[in-house]
Amino acid sequence: SSSSSSSSDQGRSDAILFIIVDLINRVNVRNTPDADDRLRYARMNLLAGEKAIQTPDFSSAIEYIESGISFLDDGHWENEYDLSLALFKNAASVARSLGRSNHMTKSLNKVFDNARCYEDKLDSMSVFIQSLVMAGKAEMALDYSLEVLRYLGEPFSNDIDKAAAEKELIETHKMAQQISSPASLEAIPAMKDPVKIKAMHFLYISTWSSHQRSSRLFSVICCRMVRLTLSHGLNFYSSAGMAGLARAYTAVLRNYTAGYKMGKLAISLNKSPKLVGAISLSVTNQVFVFKEPIQALLPAILENYQTSLKCGAIGHACANTMCYVVRAYLSGSPLPALKKEMIIFFHQMSRHNEIRPYLCLIPIMNSITSLSGEPQHAFWDNTQGYEDNEKNLSKSFEKKDIALCEIIITIQMVKYFVFRRINLAEKTVRQYQDFLDLNAGTQIKFINVHRTFYSGLVAFHCFRQTKDQYWMDRGTKAIREMEAWANECKWNFENKMLLLKAEYHFSVGDFAKATEVYYLSITSAHNHRFKHEEALSYELAAYFHLEIGNRDLSI
């Protein structure tokens, strides 16, 4: 193997490189007495590992990198610093992708303990921050991200109020008018400043944690990414910044048209499969759902998941499956088929130790088993205890993971209302709705629509029972929200708006109008392929007719 490696030139193919390195590793360090050979073999293993990462083949990559580390002599951090740094930071990155958290931590500690300067820690800080995000530790991840960004000359204040976030968005929106088409983007030169390039990376990963926390920082960070693109040139992450800005237009400014246009532009700019999943999370999942039929978007979300999986972007792949399942479940996809898909997704998440997206899907699986009457699904050992929705929710609050809290609460609310456990639905709305309106309202998402919808249905039912004005106010607020969304996308939201209005007319005693609007809601749900909501409209219309004495119509 020694002679093979020395005779191979720089033009050798990757296949030949892997064959040579495999031969070297069969010899192993114990049979390599020469220090120069050991050093050469460590470098070749690093090269093979980096090639395997690009494929991506993380299982082979970790073997090559660990073999490279084994060829290092004592004192390698002093004598071969650059090689040692490259091997250990790659070992940490690959271990994270494989879900080997202990291995990742050991490699990260080697870098943090031996790095000669803060700059040399940055790549490993990125791995560490991303691992915190996927473990649901958004607050800690965001704190570390902001620390790095301060070092890179991009400081942020943690204390950003709504007015400041909106002002930043409006000003950035004006600046972004100069990139309103793909042609205008092509005129922007490439970013060359290495500090700004590194800053764009950390801004990008900061969007993950700020989104999990439903923080206003998310909008401001995306604005900074777009401003840096305009001032310093196009970067690998420019499309992700624009996608995040599109989401912020939608979530904060409620400017759905501007968000839709910016989202389309972000997709046209992106040329990397590695960012497809990230852009899908912002655009397809959060922006397009307010403009395009949800049933048409579900296959696109699945395709983005598969693209992310193939290129090794495991975190984004799992996050897209989470979004897909939530949207498929709430949009009325057939539950047996969805359950089969979820089992596959659970396997992928457990294989890669992606705990947070796994936790997001547990309440949906619990609801599916409740609806089907099947035994509870046997979950992954690392999530034992979290199969109980209340514990899952409690831990989410502790981590300040508002996005996960909202998923759990909304799925609970839907289940309680569908099963007519109105006392529990009422308690859920009373306990959490105001909190989520205040904290999750900065990030309008598809889940917000269903939380608003079902809380409105609960509110009108409770008003008819109690005549408490609190419930009427909450129900009419839900109607106003749904009217705004229906104006943006009649297909996705009209039937929900009509059902809320029918319940309102029932509640105020306008029975003739209620009869008419229940029928309109049923028709709209049928025409727009929301079979579960068509059934719900029939059911509530039946309760209405039974209540007012039209027994024949109720049947």
C-alpha cells in the first residue's frame, strides 16, 4: 500500500483513492513503523473522508477520518496542528450527521481544548450549535450563535420588540426592490470578504434556533442576510436569507403577496441541493401554504425531504418530514397511509438521533392511534416518557421551544373537539390560547390556522353554553383571522371561515343564516377536497338542527 500511495498522482480518481486508503487501513498503524508513512496515511485518510462526505457517505467518512486520527503520533497537536484540526473537526461533523452524539462531543472537546485561536473553533462551533438545535435546545443554540456573530462583527440585541422588527423588515423590503427578478440577481457579484462569508453561515444557522423560539430575532437575522447580500455580494446562503425574509413578510407583516414573490425568487436563486430542505422549510411549508392548495404542496415537501436526505442534509430532511406530517394530518390525508409513512420517518429520525422532529410527531401518532382504536405505537427508546403528550409539552415549555408547544397543543385541541371532549378542549383554549397568540403570533404558520380554527369552534360552543362574552370575543377574532387568510387562498381557508360563521350565526340565534352558511361550508370543503372538514361541517350542522328542533334534518 505504501508503494501504491507514492505512485499515485493528483489526477487519480476517487475510486482509486478509496482503494488505496482501504489497503493502507488494512495495514493499520501497528504495522507502520515509519513516522513519515504514518503522517502520509493520516493525510490520505483525511482526503478520503472529505471525499466521502461530499458523496455523501457518512459511514465510510467516519471510518476514514478515525483511521486518519489513529495514524497521528503523540504531540500531533503541536507538530501537525492543521492536520489534527481538520481530522477532529470533520470527525465531529460526521458524527453529528450519523447521530453519534457521544462521539461528536469527544471530537468537539478535542478541538475546543487544542485550538490555537477562536477562529479555528468556528467550524466546530457550527457543529455544536446545530446539534443543540436538533436536540431542541434552541435557547442555548441561539446564545452561542449570537456570541459567534458578535466576534464576526455582526452583533444583535436580544431585546427586540415588535415595532423594531417590523421597521427592520419594512426598510429591508424597500432595499430588496432592486432584486425583484432572477435577472437582477445575476447582476450581483459574488461575496469575497471571508469574514462576511463566515458570518452568513452563522446567520443561517441562527435562523433555526430563533425560529424554534418564535423569536423576533428570526426576522432581523434574515434581514441582515439580505442586506449583506446587497452590500457584499451573493453567497451560498443568500437564497436561504431571502427564503427567511419571505417567511418574515408572511409571519410578521402579514404581507402574503410580498412573501410569495420573495419565496419564488429564493427558489430560483438556489443552486445547491443541500439548501433545498432549508428553503422548503421557509417557503413551501410556511409561505406557499397561504397561496397554493395544500394538497398540491404535500408532494413537493416530500420531494424536498428526499433531496435533503440524498445530499446528507439530515436535519433539514427530518424537519421537512415533520412539516409534511403536520400538514398531511391537518389537511385530511388518509390516516392508514400517513401512519405507514410516519413509521418510516420515525426510523430515519431515530437512526440519526434527530430527537426534536421525533417529539413533534408523537402527538400526531397518538391521535392517529386514538382515532383508529389501535394500540399505542412503540416509540424510540431515547424518547421514552415523551409518549405522554403532557410530559412532552411540559419539557417543551422548559426548553422554551414555542413551536413544538404549539404543535402539541393544537393537535390536542383538534383531538378533544373531534371526540367531543369539550371540557378538555375548553380547558386547553383557556390555558394556552392567549399565551400562544402572544408568543407564537410572531411566526404565523400553517399550524396557527388550525389552532385558530378549532379554538373558534370551541369558543362558539362554549358561548352557547355559558353566554360568557370571552368566548364570543374569541370566536369572532377567529373569524376575522380566517377571513384574512381566505382572501389570500380561498382553496385552503374558505370552508373553515364559513364553518366559523355558521357557528356564529347559530350562537346569536340567526338560524336561517346559519342553515345557509352550514351548507356553504359543506360545499366548499367538498369542492376543495377537505373530506374530514366536510364531515365536521355535516356533524356540526346536525347538532345545530337537532338543537333547534329540526330532527329530520339533523339525521
